[in-house]
Amino acid sequence: MKIQGNPSIQQTLRSLAPRTLQETPANDPEMQQHIDRLREMAKEEAAYQKRLEAEHIAKKIARGEHVSEQERQTLSAQDASWLAKAEQANMERQRIRAQLAKATDKVAERAIVLEGKMLAGELLKRGEDLLGELVLEAVDEAERQHKGVARGVAVPPIFDQRL
């Protein structure tokens, strides 16, 4: 773009034009701080995405879904204790599912599910957020499996107001 007119106006207009990264002098501290902040934000976003992926894998284990060896390694790489917590939640799911299969009536089923949800609540109160979330996920999945409800479909409420 050619700027016509007074040379001092031309110089001012050129200085106001946006500069590309290559045109920015390396000794511009304000621009360097901005670039550093963008790099830091990109690193934080990558770490957040890894954590989300690990949480997703842990929830799959807690629900009793198939998990590949590569996914298990990804989970262990995030935090070695996450795999153990996910397997502990899966065992809780299996225990609750077995109890639900032995339950003789709706009241007993509700008590079993409520017990599992109370356990998850206690874990959350103690500060074991991940394990609490995984146990809650496992209890919900055990209830879904017992009722034969497909994943992604809302589970009918277990508490009937008539009782």
C-alpha cells in the first residue's frame, strides 16, 4: 500500500500499521511479554487436555468399559495412582451390581444405590475428588446395568414419592 502526502504523516501512518512477528524488534519488551504469555497459555492448555483425556479413561475403567493397554499407559503417565483409583471404583461397581442382583425389592435396590452414592459423597468431602467422582460414575453405571438402560439414556429416578 502506497501512502501519499506529507512525509511526516507517511512516517506516522507506517508506525501505526500492524507489525508482523518477523517485523517486531527482538528488544521490544512489551511484545516479548505478550509472546511469552501466549506460549505459557498454550502449555497450560496442553496440560489441561492431557488431564481431561486421563479423566475420561479413568471413568471408562470405573464403568467397566474396555480400555486398551495404550490408554492404561496414558492414565499411568498422568498419575500412577489414577489407575489404581479407577480400578477401585470398578470393583465398587461390581460389588454394587452384585448386591443389586440379589436385592428382593425396590426398597432394597434404593438402599444399595443410596449407600454407594453416600460413599462417593464421603470421598468428595474428604478431598478425594477423583475417587469420589469415579465411585459416583461407577454407582450410576451399576444402576444403569441393573435396570438395563443403555448408556446415554436417562435413568428413571430411583426414589418414588409414593413410598
